[in-house]
Amino acid sequence: MSKTVIIVDDSKLSRMHVRGIILRNRPDWSIVEAANSEELYAKLAESDIHIAIIDFNMPGDNGLDAAKRLRAERPDIHIAIITANAQDSVVSGIRELGAAFMPKPLDEEQVARFLAASDLPRRPPSGKAG
């Protein structure tokens, strides 16, 4: 099944890099790009988006804040957040949201696994272990 992926990153070069990885792995999928969270929400209204790959560091809402709002509006979307910031608080925030954490520099195999997992129904985030 063909899907639509949105890549959200303020760096055009980074968006081109992610686009290349996606198209090498899923050449029949459609790709939409946004430079920030404001563009993400505008494009969300225009397209049937199945997957979002969002950079953490952006002007305006950071990637985690953008993903939280996206998750609230569209709980079925598969989300990955890309960041070089591997602080525990950032990674745990990403995982609590039920999103995938993808460290920079991006590993093509990791992106390919995320894309393959998006063929499965999205799992709700797991609760904190007690």
C-alpha cells in the first residue's frame, strides 16, 4: 500500500537526505515536506498523511511539541523524531509519546526498519513501568 510521509525539518538539506532514504526504500510512497510545525499543520489539512518524520530542533515548536500536537489530532500516524540530542529527558519524552527516536546522523537501516514498522497498526505508548 502506498503511503504519504511528511518530513518536517528547517534544513532543506536534511529534508533532501531523508527524502532520498525513503525513496530508496519505498519508491512508490509520496513525500510532503514542511520546514516547521506551522507548515506541518497546514500540510496535514491538505494531505492524507500516514507517517511523520520530524526534526527535534526547529524554530517555533520543537519536534517533540509538534509531535505531541500531531499525536493529539491524528493518533493513528506513525511518528519518528530525529535528533542529535540524546539526553534522557528528550529520549524518554519521545518514547512516552509512542514515537520512534532516530539519532543523528541518520542510519539508513534504522529508517528502513521504521518505515517497515509503519505497515503495522500503531501501538499505543506503553505506560511507565512501576
